[in-house]
Amino acid sequence: MVGKSERKRKIAVEEVIIISAVLIAGLALQFFSGPFDKRFLAYPVNLVFLGLLALVFFMKKGAALSRMASGTLSVILLAAVTIAALWMGLVPGNMVKVSWPFVLLYLMLLVNLTAITALRLKSFSAKQIPFILNHVGLLVLLFSAGPGSADKSRFFMTVMEGSTEWRGEPSGTGKDAQVVELPLAIELVNFSMEEYPPKLGVVDKTTGEAMPLGKPHFFEGTLNAESQIARWEFRVDSIVDRPRYAPAAYVLATEIETGTVNEGWVTCGNYFQHFKILDLTENLCVAMTFPEPKSYTSNVKVYTPDGQVKAAEIEVNSPMTVGNWKIYQFSYDTQKGKDSEYSVFELVYDPWVIPLYIGFIMMLFGAITLFWKGGKK
């Protein structure tokens, strides 16, 4: 028993030494070559690495496979990767994800997880189904989120209303980016926007401070609590909000002490219409804020290489999925607002998204199977 315990401690020490050596090698690579470029793992390198992982399943059951599938090694690697993941999530602006030590530990974890799965498969029985489902699912998930993510790419596409576009600008390429042709085209049928009502406020011209009065469509009759601001009572006589024109409100402001009435149109203005304010005193005026966007939608048709045409409405946080592509509503002509004549879309290509979902589903079934079998006597 003592000899076996000493052997385990010796193996644990050796594994710690191996991991330390890998970390030192990673730090050296980081120092001499800079941050890790994930494009190094892009196709076909990630597929070659996947093939090497597959070879582990053909290894004979023995000391080599057992060492690769070491539980101690799993604990150390999982702890290291978990700490790194927590650091990435809690510390903004860190470079852990593109550091060589993290990448090498991540790849070691994939090898270890593959070896564990291979070892169990060589002594397969029905009782091991939950274990295999969980570990194979985790392996697929980690590979898709790791080496597989190197194939992920983003593009930005600007499409004029009533036009079709098939060229996109790669993300992260800067001002001198060259547009590239994409394997799908987007036709912008219509762009529409819903806005929050603009707000009126008393503005101090000397300081720029604003005292909000409320929203124009609430200005029916005399305001009470708000009217105590700057000793004025306010009433909106009419509101005009026409297409392509800035919203405007006819405001009547009565000074409580003197009964002096100032009245006139107030508008925030837009790309072709000047703003207007209503002066109250030399330093105070009534002004209107720009309407804030509530939601904006692009009605599109997407043309795929196989001749399919898919129609959809794309909103913020409600993307359109076409095969391995996701199309997000990214921006619009902020100067024209609801009169924007174009939409900017973000197109994300991720060929490993389906394997990623498969990994999640396998882990889910593994958990369900484990729970079900655990409840049986």
C-alpha cells in the first residue's frame, strides 16, 4: 500500500513538472513571439489536430494511455483553465485568451479528455453511457469553442434601401479594409424605426444644465410639480410629428409672478431642419431633446448560393440564421434616424456552431441519463 501511494505521489509530481514545463514554454513563446494568433489554428490546422486527437482512440490500453488519461492531470488542467476563465470574465481588458500558456493548457486538456474517453470506450458497458455522453459532449464543445473558433469570421455589410449587396468588410481590418465578396447577398426591402417621444426641458444656457419637464404628449393642460421649475407654468398647445420632419411642439410658458407669456415652436431639428428653442430669460430657454430609438427593424431578403431566398425581419438581439451564418442588425444612418436609407448588418460565420450545439445536447442527455440511472436501484 505504501509503495502504491508513493508511486501515485511520484506520478503527480511528474505531471506537475510537465505542466510547469509547458507553462514555461508558453511564457517563452509569449515573450519572443507575442500574443497567440488564433488564425494559426484555423482550417486546415484545426482539422489536423482533430485527426491527431482521433488517433488516441486507436491507442492500445496500457501505461501510455493511462498516463494521458490521468485523473490528477485532469484536476490540475481543469483548475488552471477555470482560474484563467474566471480571470477573463472578471478582469476587463486582459489578454489571457490570446496568451500562449493558456492555449497550450487548453490543448493539453483536450488531449487528456480524449484519452479519458478512449480509455472508457475500451471497456464499454451500458453503465458508462452517462459518463461517455458527458465527456464526449464536453470534448466536442471545448473543441468547437477552442480550435474550431479560429474559423469564425465577422463582416460588416452596408445595404441601401431597395438595393441588394453581397460585399462585406472584414471585422478588425481598420479604415483601409478591402471589401470581399460573400457567399450570400442581402436585399434591404425596408428599414423602419420606432422612437421614444422626445423630451422638453428648461436649459440654463450658461451651464448647459437641463431641468426636464416631461414628454410632449403628456403636455395637455398645465403642469403642476414641474411648473415650479424656474417659476414658470408650461402648456403645449399642439404637437407636429410628420415623416422626414423633426418633431415640434408649440409651447406656452407663463411666468407665475408677472403673468408674462412666452410662446413659440420648439424642435430638436434633424439633418435638414434647424433646431428651435423658446427663450424664457437671457439665460433660460425651453429646448427639446432628440428622440431616442426604441427599436429598429430591417425587412430583408437573403439570397444563398444554392438559389434559396429567405425573407425575415432583423432586429437588435433578434438575428437571422442562414446555415452557418448569423445576420445581426448592427447600425443605420444615425444622422437621419428613422429616415435612414440604409442598414448596417454584422454577419458572423461560424462553421462549428452546429457541433457546439451537438456537444451541449450530448451533455444534456448525459446529465438526464445520469439522473435517471442514479434513481434506479
